[in-house]
Amino acid sequence: MDKLKKFGLMEKIVHELEDLKNSQQAIIQKLAKIEVDNIELGNKRLDKDLPDMHQRVADNLDTIASILEDFANQTESFSDKNNIAALKEQEAIAKI
């Protein structure tokens, strides 16, 4: 795999991880809203299961955030090491 193609795939994964992180944050917000609504309702099943669900999603969010940070740093390092900006410029010139 050439360097530009590899970098493009790395960037794609970074964006997908960002989307995944945002999705997990949205799930946490929805769970919190249900928990707040259930304070008034008092459903036993929700009382029992929601806190565990919330914790699992929060743990997943922490893991995703850590992976995203590491992978974004690797992607930036790869770009710097392989002078991706110059390679993109060369590719653009070659297409002219």
C-alpha cells in the first residue's frame, strides 16, 4: 500500500472513531434522560438496569477516546515522517 493510500485510510479511521465517540456520548445523554424521567416514574426494571448500562457505555466511551487519541497521534506522526503534504502536492501536480 502506498503512503498516500495508507494515510487516507488512517484518516478515515480517525473520522470513524470520532463518529463512534460522538455516538457513545449521545447514548450516555439519552440514558441519563431516561434515568431522570424514571426518578419520577420509579420503574424497578429501569432502576435496576439503567445504572449498569450507563456504566458500560461510559467505559466504552473511555476506551474509544483513548484509542482515538493514540491513533490520531499515530496518524499525525505517519504524516510528518512521510511528508504527506508534499506527496499530496506532487500527486495534485501530476494530475494536471
